Amino acid sequence: MLKIIAIAVVTIIAGTLIFAATKPNTFRVERSMSINASAEKVFALINDFKR
């Protein structure tokens, strides 16, 4: 019984590692926001990041 459990655990771990190896190495995070203002007003605020 213990041998069957050990084989099952090893199989699950191996399956997880194989599945993870097929995934891409990079990922991308994006955020977006809607602002209720004119483009000129928003651009004036984000044009200079020091403000």
C-alpha cells in the first residue's frame, strides 16, 4: 500500500513539473484606467513624471 502511494506522489510531482516546463518563461502585467477628462488635460499631467 505504501509503495502505491509513493508511486502516485512521484507521478503527481513529475506531472506538475512537466506541465510547468511547457509554460512560457515570461509573463506580462498590464493595467488600464478610464479617465473622464480631455486628452490635453491628462497629457499635461503625465508628460512630466516628476510632478
